Amino acid sequence: MTATATATATRSRRGARLSLVIPMHNEAEVLPTTLAAVHAALDGLGVEYEIIGVDDGSTDETFAVLSRLAEADPRLRGLRLSRNFGKEAALSAGLDHCDGDMVVPIDADLQDPPSLIADFITLWEAGYDVVYGVRTERRSDTFFKRATAGVFYRVFNGISDVPIPGDTGDFRLMDRAVVEALRALPERNRFMKGLFAWVGFRQVGVPYARPERAAGTTSFNGPRLFRFALDGITAFSTAPLRVWSLVGLAGAAAALGYALFLIVHVLVRGRDIPGYASLMVVLLLFSSFQMIALGVFGEYLGRMYQEIKGRPLYIISDRVGV
Ligand code: UDP
Ligand code: MG
């Protein structure tokens, strides 16, 4: 257990309400199993709860299954987004439509064990506002994903305004106050891991072993993870923008040094044949630097454009039980 601050307040689960938010994208196959597991884990905890399933534009039977289950289950409600907006948007939709004193976002594929919620609630009662799951081993992830995640956390925490704890996901329990703080953030780019850290509050981690997906396939492949990483870094750091002044300064210093060397060289040894190769290398190197710098500016500019347009984060097309 790792705490960022000691908790002081105490709360009671009696009379408190818990909201579960489940984003789902093509999860029809696993959904009945997941909901059964959630009920099994939550019944008997002595807390009233609701489950909000957000169908993020699935192309399979997810919403049909969700609706069918919701008709027989007064604690289950469902939202359908008008298309696939991405997990972050689906989570935001869920956070906007739940009213629990505690809110737990949880994956639909049982990779976030519902049994852990019992520990989350105990720590919430002890006064923590955010209780997050920490993956102790990621055997369920591919080597590629583990390696890239490691690099991502190192880079992100090296340059970000707020560090994010390694090996955490969206699986966590948040107090209502934290949810309201998140909902009040105006930005369109919802890099949740970063926003969770940014809002602060008393946070504590609970380790767990992350199991394999119960069924179905992951929606996050290589290119999507790369875009996700770029979204995260650009949202929480301007270091990639600022580094170019340093590159420029270093380049100028090197050029000056070389100029001095050339002057001395000409005075001592006389003029020799101009170096075509060195000229070419310097030219290519510095024009590539300029291209990279422009590309980095473009990444930020494009995101500013997204923010300025101010489009809604998601559009709801259907609801059940809401
Ligand atoms: N998900 C979503 N919208 C998407 C992609 C994923 O709502 O566009 C949901 C998905 O149904 C699951 C959770 O986000 O409940 C995590 O996705 P997944 O299991 O595919 O990712 P992984 O666990 O492999 O990182
Ligand atoms: Mg998963």
C-alpha cells in the first residue's frame, strides 16, 4: 500500500451509495459474466449501489445485451454513445450520469477484479478520497505493451507537471468530491490517468494481480496506444515545445565553436578545399531539427484546435433505465 498523504477523516458506508461505471466497446460476449461477478462481489458489502454501462459505439450486440439485462435488474442502467468516442469519453459519460458518493470505473472484461472493491471501500471509510489499483504483475499484457508502458511512464513522469503512479489504470474508487472536480475540468482531451493525478486529494494504492481478459479482444493496439501516449504527454507537459530552444542554443554554440576552429585553421594552415560532406551533414541535420520542431508544434497546435472548437465529449443516442 502506498499513500501520498495520510487520511484523517472517517466515513461510513452505511447509507452511502456506490456507482460503478463500465465503459464497453464490443463486449457482448463477456458482459453477462462481468455483471454477475460484479453483483457477487458487491452484494453483502453493506452498501447500496448502481451500475452504469456505457456502450461506446459497439458494432456487436453489446447494447442489446445491456438493455436486456437492465430490464431485469433495477440497479443497472445503460447509455449508448452515438458512435465510438473512445474509452476516455465513455468514462466521462458515465461520470456525468452517476450519483454515488463513491464512484468506481471498471473495465468490462473482468481485468479489474470486482472483489478488490471491498478493500477500496474500507480505505474510503478510513478517509482516502481516491483508492487506486496498482498492477503488481502485468503477465496478462504482451511484452510489447509492458515495454512501451515502462518507457511511457518514465518519459511522462520525467517531464510532466504532475507525476502519475506507475502501473495504474482507470480502476479506482473516487469520492464524490473528486468526481465533481473531474467533471469541472473543461478540457476535451480527457487523458484520465493524468487528470486523476492532477486533481490531487488524499490518494492511496492497493496492489493486485491483473488477470487476462475473460473473453473478447483488446481494443488497444500499437498505433492507438501511441496516440494515447502522445495525448497524455502533450496534455501534461510543454517540455517538448521548450526543448527546441535548448537544441537551438546547443546548435548555435557548436556552430560558433566550429567557426572559431575554421578561422584558426585558415590562419595557420591556409585555405583548404571546402568540405562538401561536412556541409551536407550540417545542412541535413539542422533542417531535420527544424522539421521535428515544426512537427512538435503541430501536435500542440492540433490539440489547441480541438479544444477551441469546444465540441461535446460524447453524444448519447440511447438510454435504458436512466
Ligand atoms: N473501451 C471503450 N471504448 C473503446 C475502447 C475500449 O469503452 O474505444 C472499453 C473496453 O470495452 C473495456 C475497457 O475500455 O471495458 C478497456 O479496454 P480493453 O480491455 O480493450 O483494453 P486493455 O485492457 O487491453 O488495455
Ligand atoms: Mg482489458
